[in-house]
Amino acid sequence: MPPPEQYSVWWREKCERGDDSFRLQPRPTSDTLGREEPDEEISKFLVNTLPSLSSLSSAVIINLEFAEEMTQVITAKLKLNLDAEQKALVSRTALAYRDALNHASVVAFDNGKISNGAKLQKAVYGSLRGLFGIGAQMACSVTRQVTATYKGLWTKVKQNAAAIKAGHTKKRYKGLDKAPKYAARTVTLNYPRDYSFKREPTVSINTLDGRIKVSYDGYDKHLDLIANCKKIGEAKIVYQRASKTYYLLVSMEL
């Protein structure tokens, strides 16, 4: 573990004075200013990690200020408060997106079970826009989602072949015997092109017939994070059949 920040001042002042005697001699529990010095474990870390002061240029000042950055990706679930007209627009968009996924999946299957995004996009981009009326960004999302599915299936096929060769199983994986089919009503949205948050709070969502502004509900913690998060990523519209409700699942990096 890196030493606490308060020890960097003690270490830097020692370095600036050219004093490396503390490497060889036991130190008192506090320096002349009464500040507590590092314990034995931290001292070993400092001595073993940094080069000898005698090998450093006099112009070099060692600044031992450590910063540890950690990120976490979470998903916020927001209930979309759609009126009847808005719900019809979202449903139409979700069904068109699902049909586009299945179309791209069949094209990928018929052309060698394509798992390359650029290759599939070249093959289906025009038809996705023309046949299903989805926007440019959604068409790109469709090809990314389908090729990600095929990559996962190809991985399983290779793992299965290796397992058969090693004698671990005799069953052949059949996941690529036919084109994968998508049944759920989902729409992948890119931020901020396909959706964005407003102050009200509402969210602006792209549909086949233009953008709509929708109010939403969610956990207070998620609402606070959305209001203050600087790194908002993709979102998915999902449909819960039991309650006949659409939700927005928002990815955020904290």
C-alpha cells in the first residue's frame, strides 16, 4: 500500500536537505516539528521503492504524493412516465429496432456468420435505414449488438471444439446452427445523440418520429448520480411485460 499523504511532506524535506541517514539509522517517533513520522512498514516501502539519494541529481526533488483512482460502472433503472401517445411512439421504435436486429442477424448468418462489426455494417446499414426507418446511430448500435452476439457464440464454438478434442465432452455446441433471434423489446441509445437529460428532470429520447421529453422516476441515489455524473454512457430502453411498463437503464461511470 502507498504511504499516506501526510508522509510525503516529511520525505520531501528529508530529500531536499540531502539527508539519507534515515535509511541506515532508526528514527525517532517524531521529527523536530513534532510531526509523527512513518512507521516501520512504511519506511521499508520507501527505502525499497526509491533509489538512493546519492544517485539522484541535486536538482531532483522527490515528491511522494500518491493518488489512487478507481472507477465503477453502475446502471440506474428509471421508470419512464409515458403518456398514451409517447408510449405508442416508444413501442413503435422498440419493435422496429427488434426487427432490425433480427434482419441483421440473418444477414450475418447467411454471409458466413459475420462477427466483424465493420463488415456487417457495410452489408446492412442501408437496409436498416430504409426498411426499418431507424436513425444512423441506432443502425450502428444494431450492428454492434449483433456482432457482439456472434463473437460470443464463436467463442463458445471454439471452446466446445477444444473440449471435444480433449475428451471432456462428446456434445457439439449448436448455438451457431441457425441465426440468433431477438425477442425482447429493447433499444440501445447513445448519449447524447439518442438521449439526453434535462433539468426538469426529464429525459429526451429519440424515436422514429423525432424526440420526445419524458419524466421519469427512480431511486433517489440514482437520481442524484444522474444529476451530478460527468460520464454517462449508453442506455437501453427495456419493456416489462408484466406491468406493461418501459424502463430506461442508464450506464454511468463513477
